[in-house]
Amino acid sequence: MTAIAETLGEFAAGLRDDAIPAEVRKRAHALILDAVGIALASNSFDFAEKTFRGFSALSSHGDAPVIGRTERLPLRDAAVMNGFLIHGIDYDDTHVAGIVHPTASALPAALAAATLAGASGRDMLTAFILGIEASARIGMVAKGGFHQVGFHPTSLAGIFGCTLIAGRLFGLDAKQFAMAQGVALSLASGSMEFLEDGAWTKRLHPGWAASAGLTAAMLAKHGFVGPGQAYEGRFGLYKSHLGPEEAHCDYALATADLGKVWELQNVATKPYPACHFTHACIDAARALRDEQHVQAEDIAHIRAFVPKEVIKTVCEPIANKRKPANGYDAQFSVPFLVAVGFVRGRFGLAELEPEALNDPTLLALAEKVDYEADPNSGFPTYYSGELIVTLKDGRTLSHREHQNRGCADRPLTADEIRAKFLANATLALDAAKSEAMAARIEVLESFERAADFGEALAG
């Protein structure tokens, strides 16, 4: 049988711009618009400044732009920083079945590789789409298994998509593409340990995948030899990282319908700045509050039903989830976010500030939230959620969100994505500059040099 790396390499080498449907290219622009807005917003947070200082301290020289900043970094460090910013407030898109945040790694990789190669905006967009297709499928193979064993698929799958992006823009042939993916196997990483205390490491994962993908592709271009079976080998990606969970893998998903079914169309944009696994429960809380007039003070107990595959990420350990240590911790907490939905009727960046995290009303309600595995879950097609609320007067009310808002079957509209971009961008830029940046993103394919597009995204 042909190795997965060979099939992906042949697809990457042979993909024509005009083979990608117009609606896929249009949707790719929307994903980039969403990501750039999030990166601009992230720059207003302390974590972004401290991270940038760390990278800039490593080198006094660099000419690669960083989204929303006037300072420069070396090319690979800029790719890491751009991925960090896009993923910084956990507001970026998700390929639902692959459980991968694809744009957060694909956009930095495409921008950096296209700049280095002197490629056009059209070339950059084609490579970006290629990377989304690959990382989504590589994530899909594991069927949620990476989360179960403590690995973050955004970085584990994302590095291979980024390697293909860079390889295409660097002009690799099919054999070099296969070698590059073998190199990427040894560079793939990403621990979920951040869940224990809200650490910042997850934010680094997409940009690290982008930087490592650039490295793997360039090494292969110059003759570096990597293992040929990066995915299905005896110590390939799935066997080495999944252990017993590897038995559930469907390797055929890595290459199924390449060039026929475009997984980019199944990438979900987020309505909330929190882990996508929590969104259905947030919407359920808001619906019970607004439609059935449930007030926090009337609640005796809440049962949250979530897919069993996400429990380790957003429900455990329950004591930590009921009292998040910081804003990042809160973004992965069903109990806290359900409480926010009931008490405030909304969830945005303001609800991640210390005032909200220490709100006694929110914390008291979070203590009343328990969780169970959802027997009717739509996972991994949908990130379902249901709340059953017992009131103090003995009544029981419920609301179910089987299809999470923003998924392929319930997408945010183009107007909603643009509004989200402007809301995020105006945290860093004035309204006129935000509108101008949106306009530049819409005409990405008209840029003769992708490097000029990168400059347009900088401060």
C-alpha cells in the first residue's frame, strides 16, 4: 500500500489553483479574516507582550512582520508569534471532526513560506488551503484520541499541514514532500498539561507547528532524509502518541476524497472565546435564561451533558473547573461558563477578567454544576451539549444544543464573521484602520507578493 506521506505529497505537489472551487477559496478568506482579528485583539493582552519580549531577546535581528506590531522578528520566530496571537484568546476556528485549530498554524506557515519564496498572494492562499486539508484529515484519523492521552492535536496534526504548505511554496517534489513529513514526525509536540492550571503553553502550539513545518520542508528540499512512514509506521504518529487509543484510528481518513471533499468547508468559526467543547452548554444556559426565564437564584442543581470524549478537557478535575485559577483556565470550564451564561446572559472577553473570575454569584452557581457523558452526543460531527436544571421549587427544565453554533451545518454568516473581526480588531486599531485591513484581506489573491500582504497586517 502507498504510504500516507506519499499520497499527501503527491497531492501537494500536483494541486492546481484552479482545482480548488471558488467557494472554498472564498471561505478561506473568511477564515483568514477571523484569525487576523483575533491576533489583533490578542496583542492587547499582557501575555502577548511578555511572549514577544521573550522571542525578541533571542535575536536582535529580524525583518519578518508580526500581525499588529511594528517590531520585527526572524522569520521562524515571527511564525511562532503569529500563531501564538491567533490562538491567544482561544477564539480561533476549529475543524470539528479533527479537533484541530487549523488556521492558527496554517496562516503563519503560509505567510512565512510565501514571503521567503517570493510567492504571490494567490500562491499563498492555495498553500493555506492545502495545509487546512491535510491537518484536518490527520486529526480526523485519531477520532479524538489525542485528547484522551494528553496531546494537543492542533500541534500534532498542524505541523504536517504546515510542512506541506511550506513544501509547496518551496517547490518540493513528491519524494521530498514524503521526506519532509518524516522529519516533521520528530518535531511534532504539544502537551495538554496546561489544563491543570491555565498555563500559557497551549498558545504556543500552532505557531510552533508552523515554525517546525518550515524547518522540516527546507531540510527536505536540501536532501535531508526522513522516515518514509510518518503516520502508519511502527513508531509513526499514531502508534507513538496514542498507545492503546491507536486501535480506534481510521487511517483511510488521512487521504479520503482528497481534492473532492474540501474539509476547509467543515471548519467552524467560534461565537465565543472559549474551548469549542463548551459552546453548546453556554448557548443552552443562555436559552434557559432568556426563553424559560430561569434565574440563577432559583437554581438548586444543574446537570451538564457533554460528549464523553471531551470530559477530560472541560469538566475534570471538577474542583478546578468550578473555580478557575485564571481566565485561560475558565475558557476550558463547563461549570464556570454555564454559570456565566445564566448570570450574565452573554460570554465575551470581559467575562475572563478578574472581576468575573472572582464574582461570588458566578462561583456559587458553578458549584452547583455537575457533568455526565451525553448518551445522545453528536461527537465528533457536532460538539453537543444539554443542560437539565432542577429549580428550588422542584421543577425540572432542560435545553439541548445538538449542533454547536458555528459548525458546518449551523455556520456563522459572512456578516457575523466580519462583525466579529471588527469587534476584535478595534481593540487594537481604530475603526477606519480595521475596515482597511479587512479590505486588504478580501483581496489577498491580488497581491503580486505575499510579503506585501504580510506588511499590510503589521502595525
